[in-house]
Amino acid sequence: MNPRGQLVARLVPLLLLLLPEQGVEACGTSRCCFQDPPYQDADSGSPPGSASGPRDLNCYRIFGAGYECSWEYEGPAAGVSHFLRCCLGPGRCCYFAAGSATKLQFSDQDGVPVLYNVTLWVESWATNRMEKSPEVTLKLYSSVKYDPPPGDIKVSRSVGKLRMEWETPAHQDDAEVQFRHRTPGSPWKLGDCGHQDGAGFESCLCPLEIDTAQEFQLRRRRQRWRQQWLGTAGDPWSSWSSPVCVPPETSPQPEVRFSVDPLGSDGRRRVNMQGQLPQLQLPEGCRGPKSGSEVTYYLHLHMLSCPCKAQATKTLRWRKTLDLSGAAYDLAIISHNRFGPGPNQSWHIPAHMHTEPGALNISVKANGTTMSWPARAPRLMYCIEWQPQDQDGSPATCTLTMSKDWNPPGIATHHWSQASGAMWQKTCYRITILASARPEKLTSWSTILSTYHFGGNASVAGSPQHMSVKILGLNSVSVDWTPSLLSTCPGILKEYVIRHRNEDNDQVSELPVNSTETQVILGGLQAGASYSVQVRADTATMKGTWSQPQHFRMEVQVFKLSIFLASLGSFLISLLLGIFVYLSLKRAFRHLCPPLPTPCASTAIEFPGSHGKQASRGPKRNCLWAIS
């Protein structure tokens, strides 16, 4: 400040002291009134032990807005009038009438010197009683109140903490910053952001709660070293900033289940979400709309079928029902807050599998393949998708077409050449046709048909390759065959037909067999006759080709009684022959080997008795046995 300005500033309070009549003029305006206040006869002071009255008076300079004094009032505020008193020196005081407000602004033209010390206090008057705040003495120009951080505070996550960043208000550098925060149902907690020395930007690291929303407010003031350098006792803090609402680090996950209704006649099915989204508890200052702490839930839809379409994914607002086609989808519930998307729950909705042949007509010629199917309306975009049955994990082949043919019967056709993706021979394909009037809208598709088709000549390829015949008796056989290639294609094989021909009289019989069977017993066959048997595999639209014939001959039937008598005669002949041989051998043995004589019965060796004495007694033989 130049010397002339300092001289003017020194003369201002003196002129105000010498010109009391100006106060009279000032009372009718917003200037400081140099008269006695209108409550001089009221009792002054507060009752002993009373906690009511004005307090915490702060007066300061505001950038671009002059000067301001603010205070707090404890106690019932009804009927209370506040007066800001200002003394320039002994006996030279004025007042501002603030009414019921606890804040008052004035300029350096309102009769209060701002370059020199002034003493200020607040007198609150109510019901013939005046209450007075403590006095403060300061130089108003040197006491500065900074602005709080602006409303566009940027919030981000950084190493498990919150980082808040904002632009420094103009001409308010070298600030120190504090924050306070609270969670639902808890009191405020104070924190320090430290000194700010960044050029143009200020920031603060704050704690981040894992599963609870928080409300933050920040305030600023000039750093203390600048206050001491300017000779001020202490600058006031700015007011608190607008609430900064922060969601929890981990968003609560909804407990949702889904179910899928059957495909309707319109080619669409309804997906139902069962369950409720979690309700996040919010602090008091964050309960308004778009506070920043809310968690929003979305449905993310990915259509897996028909990969050749332009758009495959769509994010939708949360809803409890969703109408989709019979295609395959991935469905996810995604949580989203001010930090971006959070964890999600996902489900796979498989494609609707229709195993009946349906109304699809396919003709394959040398110049390509032609398909025709029932069309529901003109000017529909169709997606034709085909995929080999054993390659469900690989992308399907598909093509988009706008049907040009619209006849009264409502038949749509599509033709493609061999070079643009012909179907392989002897291969089972799953074919799906989808339609949409708005193909850019993912939820507008509907299923026209979904069926299986066997590529190539099904009549020839479906013929069983191996067959065997086993004779079970005089008039029955068991016929076995390997499954047809058509059996691997759901809904294509209708039945097997067994044909056996009596080659002696050329009589033919056919027997239909269920498509799941590979064995049949043929009875009532003629003994001694020769037969041939064949198998074919039929579809719903055509008859198959007969397999190679298998020939066999039945045995001749013999009467059972003659067989028994023949067996009995053979047994009797064998028995008689055995007896005859036994008797003949016995007779020959007697002649060839006669028996030896008995010694005692022979007279070859006799010993006479003693001298006749014994002889007189009669003949008596003595037998001598020789033992060697």
C-alpha cells in the first residue's frame, strides 16, 4: 500500500469519531448505525449456568464479496434478534441489525475500518433480555476465509484408499484441508488432509470402507505460517463442502434366481428373475437422488447364437422379466457405482432344443442348397444358423438374409452355393432360424424353427452296415444290426423296417421296429426253408435303402417218437450184443484153461495101513500134503 493510502486509512477512524452525525444517516441504510441499540432498557447478560446465547463469532474477508461475520446461537431461536456490535475506539461504537440471521455481510464502505483493529461482538435480544457473545479484536482485511472445495470433486480409488481431487479456488493457494466423514448411523469423524502446495489442484487421501457407504465433507483455510507472517491470530475455516458420497468398495450382491418358461408359439420364451435387489444403507446426507453412493444394477445380455449378426451384447436396466428367443444366451447381473462396474453373477441359458423335423424343407443340388420355411411376416431379417452336432463348443456357421419371396402361403426361401458354406456329407447338423423386424435390438429376435438335419443322402447313409442272424430254434431266429448313422441325429430316424424273404416260395414279410432297437426275433419260419433278411432305416419323409441281404437256412423237422424208438432199439441191440460176447468168452475160457485136480480126491498116492490091522478096519486113505 502506498503512503497516501496508509494516510487515508489512518484518518478513517478519526473522521468517524469526529462526525457522529453520520451515524444518524446510516441507521436508515445498511451501514453501521452509530446510535444506541433499541433494547437499552433490557436486562443484559445470561442467567448463571445458562448455556444459551451467541458464541463462536468469526469475522473475516471474503474473496470478491466484502466482509462477513458469522456466529452460532445456543438455545431457542424463536423471537430472537441479533445485533452485531463494532467498536472503533472508546465510546465510538455502532451496530448492524441482523434480525434472526446468524450471518451478516458488509463492505469497507459501511463505516467499519478494515485496516485497523476493531472490536466486535454479538448481542442477542429476546423477551426483554439481552445476551452477549465474547468479544473478538482483529484487522478485518488481514483475516481471510477461504472457500470450501468446489462441488465437482473427483473421487477415485488408490491403493485401498479414496483419493479426492479438486481445482484450487482462484487466489486461494497455500491452504490446509480437513475432512470429516460418517457412515449410516454413526457420528462425524475428523481427519486431516495436510498442507496443499500443488499448482492449481488440491487433493486428499481418505479411508475407504469395504462394505459401508460413507459421506465426506471438506473444508479449507489459509496455512498457519501465512497467518503468522501477516500477523493475524488465526483465519477461520471455510464452511464445509457439499457432501461427497462414496459407495462401499464391494457392492452387495443380489440373491437372484432365474427360471425360463417354455418356448411359446410366437418363438419367444420368458426369463423370470426371482429375488430382491439389496438395499444399501446410506448416511443422512446421501439419501437424495444421484448422490454418488448409490449402487445400480443392470442386466448384461450376450446372445451366443447367430454370431454373424451386427450386435451381440446389450446392457439393460434391471427388470424382473425378459422376453427372449430360443437362442443361447449368457445373462449377467452387473452392479455399477461411481467407480465403475463391480462383481457380477452370470448364468447360461442354453438354446431351445427341438428334435422334431418341423417345417424345414431342404434340397441339395449341384448348384447349391435351398431352404424353405414358414414366414410369419414380410420384410423380416432372418438368421440361418447351422452347426455340426459334435461341435457345440465351436462357433456356428450362419448367414443373414432378408426374404424376398412372400407368397400368400407365407413361405420364405434362401439359397446358397457350395462355395459359401455347404453342409458336409454324412453329418448331423442342428439348424436354427431366427427372425427380427429390428435386428439391431437384441431382444427383438424370435425363433422360427430349430431342428436337426442329416447332411447328404440320408436314404443311403442311414442303411445299417453290419447284420448277423442267430438261429434260436426250428422256426425262429434272432437278427442283430449296428445302429444307423441317422440314430445319432435327434428326431431324424423314425423307425427300422426288417424284411425277410422265403427264397423257396418268394414270400416276403416286413416288420417295423422302434428306432431305439437294434435286435428283433423273427418267428413262424418254415423248417427246411432258405431265407434272406434285410434292414432299412426310415425317416419321417423318406424310406431308407435296404442293407445287404443276409442268407440262412432253417433245419428239417423230425418226429420225436421215431427218434425215441430208434434210440431204444440201438440201446437193446447194444445190450444183447454185450451179453452174447460175455457168454462166448466164458465158454472159450473153460476149454482153454481146465481146472486143476483136487489132491484128496485122487488115488494116485496111497499109503497102505499097518500090517492088515488097519486094513481089516476098512479102507482108509491118508493124504499127504507137500508144502514146499
